[in-house]
Amino acid sequence: MKHHFFFLAAGFGKRMGDLTKYTPKPLLKIDGISFLDYSLFLANQWGAKDSWINVHYLGHKIEQHLKKFRYFPLEISNEEDEILGTAGGIRFALRNTSLSSHLVLFNPDTLLFPTDEFTLRTSLPENSKMHLYLMPTPENSNYTTFSISETGYLKIDEGNFFYIGLALLDPSVLQSLELGKYFDLSPMIKEFSEKGQLTGEQFKGSTLDLGTKELFDRYLNQNVFGHSKEKISQFVADYAID
């Protein structure tokens, strides 16, 4: 099964402090690999058919970095005038596209380390508008929490799971949004939950959240990718322009 991917890369990265003064957050490197490049590597491993990426803050640097990317079609949507939010950004990027199947949303902020058994779902569950991949919530964290029912439906602000930035979305839910306007995805996720249209499952693997400067600095020079680093580096070397 081939998937349609959407990479979320338009944010300002304010929690990273001066690290993002001249470098957009998706291009920050940990253990020599940028957040975005690792996400592209995983998408290629998971069978990306085509993809989109939205950019805004220092977007030209991401465009330049990906100029020679060739592993699968990648369309860059530059929100030049104003940032459009997650839902608004996806709506704008897909304005000339009609997808009949789900869209895989991928936020590069959190590094994902799947087990060999992990595979992306090939479709949304019945009646589901969005399917989230989750992990157990760490102690003393402030993530929005979810509970998972026996049938896989999610409730927000209950339970002990958090969203890791990987999801399947029915793109038709965005068609009613006004084009070129700011829309966040969070209110839609809440609505899906209330209507019994939000599903999810625990991610098979581990994650590493490097969303703040303190966390990033802690892992900066550690061997994050282990034995996979050489393979990832070869993947990136085929296209990356720094």
C-alpha cells in the first residue's frame, strides 16, 4: 500500500530559542541528521507514493534543502503571506488535489523509532475521520491526554496516552474551510472525539521529543540513531543541499 504524506514544517520553533534564529526547526540536526530528513527517510521506508510539505518561517531554506529530493514526489506549499495553522495549511496545499484515500500527517518534531513489526494502517477504521498514533504519557508532562476504548475510539483529556505527531486523516473534512485562512486542527480533533469519529492505537516503537531547546541540547551529541545512522545518512546525502 502506497501512502499520501503531509509533512508539517511551517512553525516558528519558538521553544527552541536562538537555535531557530537562522535555521527553521525542521532543519535542526540531532546526531548529524535533521528532523525533516529523518521524517522523509521513514516515509520512504513506509511506502510514500507522493507528498506535500507546508513551510512558512524561513521556508526558502527548506525549499533549497529539498531542491534535489527524488525519492518520491514532494510538493512544497509556501505560506508566504501568513501562517495558516495545521488544518488551514493542509487545506491550502491540497487546494488543487482531490484525494480519494487518507492522508498521513507527519510532524517531524518528535523522532519516531518504530519496531520491525510496525506498519502504517492502509485505511481509516470504519466511521473514523482521523486515526492517531499514541504513546504512554511520561510522568510530569503536560501533553494532552487520550484514552483508547476496546474498539479503538479515543476520548480527549482522559487516559494516559499522548499523540506523537503521526496520524491518518480523511482530507474531505477540510473541504468546508475557507481557503487561505488560519485554521487549527485541535478543535476538529475535539469534535471528532465527541462524535465518535476519532480512533487511535499505541505506536509500536519508541519516541524522542526534542521540542524544546533544553531537550535538544541534552541529546545533541548522543548516538540517537544507533546502527541506522549510516543508512539514514546515505539516504540524505543523495539530495540534501545545506
